[in-house]
Amino acid sequence: MEIILALGIGVLTASGVWLILRPRTFQVIIGLSLMSYAVNLFIYAMGRLRVDAPPVVGPGAADPTQFADPLPQALVLTAIVISFAMTALLLVILLTLRGLTDTDHVDGEEKAP
């Protein structure tokens, strides 16, 4: 399971970096979103991957090592909300710039063919 998660984080990061380096603003926004998903998965994985473990320690629990850590889950939930808000803000800026300049090139200028 750790190998699959590591490969997923790697693919998301590589795709995000490739899209960020593209000249179109929409591709840059999608690349930033993929990078945020990769970071969220990385933070979640730092909380130790466990299958079928309860997220919160109950009052009768004797061994706290048998439970998942809820702190990474709370951090990832907060990061997801912030990334949605940032993506919405960037899309509004993108649409405004597209309306003002009639192009979606990052520099605002198209290269001559």
C-alpha cells in the first residue's frame, strides 16, 4: 500500500510540475491543484497508514499505538478547503485577465507562428 501511495504522490507531483511549466494560465492552475493534492497525500501519509483502525482513542483503550493519528487528517481537511478557495480565486483572476487581454498566455503575449 505504501508503494502505491508513493507512486501516486510522485505521479501527481511530476504532472503538477510539468503543467506549471506550460505557457497557458489554465494549465498552471491545474498544475497547482495537482501539486496541492500531492502535498495533501504526503501529509496524510505522514500520519502512518493503517487499515481498519479507529481515528480517535476511546476511554477504554489501553494501547494508543493501535489507533490512527487524527492530526494529519485535520491538517489535510484544512488544506483541502484552503486549496479550493485559492483555485476559485485564481480562476476568477484568469477569467478577468482573459477578458482584458484576449489571451491566456502567461506572459500575455502570443508567439508569432
